[in-house]
Amino acid sequence: MTGQPEPGGSGAGAGDACVWPSGLSVVIGRALGTVVVTVRGALEDCAAEPLGRVLRDLVDNQGNRRVVIDLRAASGVSSAVREVFAAVGSSARRRGSSLSLHASDYGRPVPKGRSYLRASSE
């Protein structure tokens, strides 16, 4: 299942101020009770609002207990997108859920078990 509208189209609802950034792809899947959100492309400021809607829906509206965001194919994570990750992570923690980000470390694979942001009740 993909988590984005057509590139350049509007986001979740009519009248959205920010359109889905061209070249950004979000694929949502489930594996062993975990929701895996795979992000490809540049995570610039304009990606924060539409990506935040997708993540908030997964955590707040659907009540998923464990969400992992795979950023290995993403680039240029802006401060606005990092703020979205932190806010959704805090929401997950309040709900007794977890949100983890997994990314490459300057082109090197992330050591097993390492997470760049972990917000959980554990």
C-alpha cells in the first residue's frame, strides 16, 4: 500500500496548503505486528505536513502499537520533518506505543539494534 497521493497532487483533504512533494515516496506495510513505513526521496520542509498526516493517522487514528520508519533511501531530512518525527513519537509514547526511525549513518549501514529516534513506553 502506498501512503501518498499522486505527485504534485493535494494531500489527505481538499484545500490542503501543502502538496505531496514530487519525488517523495512512502510505502506502508506490515510485518510481524509492526507497521513499516519506507520513505524514499528528499525529506525537505514541504514534506513535513503531508508526511505528518500519514504518520499521525497510523499512530493516533489506527492505533498501531509499533511503527518503524525506514529512512535508508531518504535524504535531506529537514528540521521540520525531524520535528514531525518527534511529535508523532511523543504521541506514540503517550499511547503506550513505539515509533522508531532507522537510517543509514553517512552512507554506512546502521549497526544492528541502533535507532536514531526511539519514543516508546519501554
